[in-house]
Amino acid sequence: MYIKTEVMRGFNRYRENLRMHDGAIWSYNTKVATISDGKMIVPKWYSQTTSKHINYAASQLGLKVIREYE
């Protein structure tokens, strides 16, 4: 059985520490958000640096950020 997986995608800024893979946003080695129905779902609060990563990725992908913890 073949399962289609999304190729890992990097971003121009934060090239070393930010990537998208299999419908999720990864900052460093931590999964920080999930992409679903045209939205970026963030389950908990993250540091200022990680928040910058999340917001940058959302703007590059044209997604609205939904913070579940608020």
C-alpha cells in the first residue's frame, strides 16, 4: 500500500530551524502546529522565538493562526 506523504519544506527565513513536514510545522525539533482546513492550529503557548517561527510560517503559507490555548 502506498501512502502519500508531503515532502519536507523549508522557509527562506529561519532556514536552519523551521520546516513544514506532513501537515505540521516544526521549530527546531519540536512539532509546534498542525495545518488543517486552511488553518494553522497551535495547541499551547511557546516562547517568543517559536512564536515568530509560527507566525512567519503562517504568513508564508497564507494561513490563519488558531491558538487553542487562549
